[in-house]
Amino acid sequence: MTTSKTPFYLQLEKSNAHRQDRDSNRDLALQNQDVLQELIDLSFTISDKNHFKACWALELVLEKELDLIIPYLEKFCSHLSLYKNSSALRSISKICQFISESKTILLTENQENQLIESSLDWLISNEKVATKAYAMRTLYNFGKKHQWIHEELKIILPQDYHKHSPAYKACAKDILKRLQ
């Protein structure tokens, strides 16, 4: 038995990284609760070949209305370590940064630990620069509450600094300056 693809899924499937496509998917999700639910579910369905496109749109949805993640926080945090697609990770790491900056989202200790652990993993792995930059900022924000994180950043960020891209160096330099 085959399942039929929804109109939203078909649109998402045809979309690409152009901002116009991502904005269109975001707007549909913000205007329709069913589409929003489908977008969130697809973002968590890592086995779907288009999950990364859903993550792109989810990032833009949450940039506008971060509190929409609250009912899904547990699932979001528990799925962080499962993401492997670099396009998905870029968006997921940015959502982590949004959460770390939020004054309205209350995390459990376990959720906070999952965000910190995943961000540390992304920072020290071979992920792309954007994912690392969002991870740095997320960790910096959590370091305001957990001083050990700032101490770790002071050790990690200078390591192999000369081997990284200018974008990585700029973000690391900004974080290190804040840690002074």
C-alpha cells in the first residue's frame, strides 16, 4: 500500500534552498495548523529524504514564533543526536541557538544537557562552519548559567584555529572576546 503525498509535501519536495521557497513553506506552516504539524513531524522523520527541507522551513517558522516549539521540546531535544544531514544540522543548530537565547522557554535539566551535548559534538566534529558557529553561540549562552562551558570554549576555540575558515575564525574571535 502506498501513501499519497499531501500538497504540502509535494511543494516541500519540489523546493530548494532559495529563500523564496523556504519563505513560502514557512508561510504555509504559519497559516495552517495542519501544515505546521506536518512540517514538524517531517522535521523529526530523519529517514525521509526531504526531512532537511522541512528543517529549513521549521527554522524560519521558529525564528518568527519560537514558542511553537514548546509542545515538541522533548522530542526535539531527544532527536538532536540523530541528525546527520549537514543541511538539516545547519537549521537544527540555529534552532538550538534560538532556544538558548529565549527568555520564555523553560528547559528541563535533561533537555538543557541534550542541547549542550549536541552543540559540543557539532563544535568539535567535522561539521560545516554555520553549524559550528551556531553551536558556539548556543554554548556561549548556556555558559552564562554553567561556567564550565565558558572554560571549555576557551580551550576548544583556539585549537586548530589557523586551519579554520575566515567565517569560523570571526565567530570564534567574537566568542573569545566576550569570554575575556
